[in-house]
Amino acid sequence: MQCFRLAVGGACLAALIGCGRAVAPQASVHRMGERVSSGSLVYNVFDTQWKTQLGEGPQARIPKDRFLLVRLSIANGGTQEVIVPNLSVVDDSGQSYTELSDGDQAPSWIGFLRRVKPAENLQGNIVFDVPPKHYELRVSDENDQKTAAIDLPLNFTSETPAIPAQ
């Protein structure tokens, strides 16, 4: 009888352990400068810049928070032309921000709708309007199913906004 109780107890314990929610595997976080493959797309982030405005003078664009420019390359290692999904950044609290669809006055902006032919490589900036914080850039494959993360360290260069003459 005691063996029966132990067997039933063991079966119940195994069932309880098996009923726990499956934990999704954590995606590894890559460093800037590393080549990150996701499907047939290969990403490489070179640097970031924080800007208080884009452009100069009365035509300058002013952000809601601050412009974050991410300079990167995106290569197509596949055999067919693909459309690169739009990218996003995620802060340490999990808040996600998508890239701006209008990169007007952003230097070397690579556009919002990006087609990449096989063996082609796009290089330039993508733009976000976000509060100054630490972020991870979320990149994905051409089907927007397989994702990877690239750490974007928080750093500021000395940038003094121009004050218009009165």
C-alpha cells in the first residue's frame, strides 16, 4: 500500500511539473559591431547618435523626446529579393518604439520601405523619436517571425543645439 501511495504521489508531482507554463527561450543579445543573422538578412549596427534636432534653421525637425539615429547595414544573404521589416527599440522596462516612417533631414536615411536584392547591402541610418534611455534594437527575418536583439549602449556626445539669433 505504501508503494502505491508513493507511485501516485510521484505521478501527481510529475503531472504538476509538466503542467507549468512553457518558458520561451530568451533570445541572445548581440553587441554593436557583431553580425547578426535572422533568416536571410544579416544586420550589423555600427553606432548610435542622439540628436536634439534634425536639420538646421527654421526648417529643423524637433523631436517629441529626442532623435536616436542608428547607423547600420542590412545584407540579403538569400537567393530572392526581400522586404526588410520595420525595426523597433525596446527599453529596459519592455516599452517598445517603432522607427519613424519619415526620416526627413536625417543624414544617410535608408528609408522606411526597404527592398534588398540577393547579395545587396543597405547602409545608413534609421531614426527613432524616443526618451534618452538604454535600448535594444529588435531585428527580424524577412517574414518577421525570427527575431534577434542588439544592445545599444546609452552614450551622448557633446551636442549643443543652435540658438537662433534674435
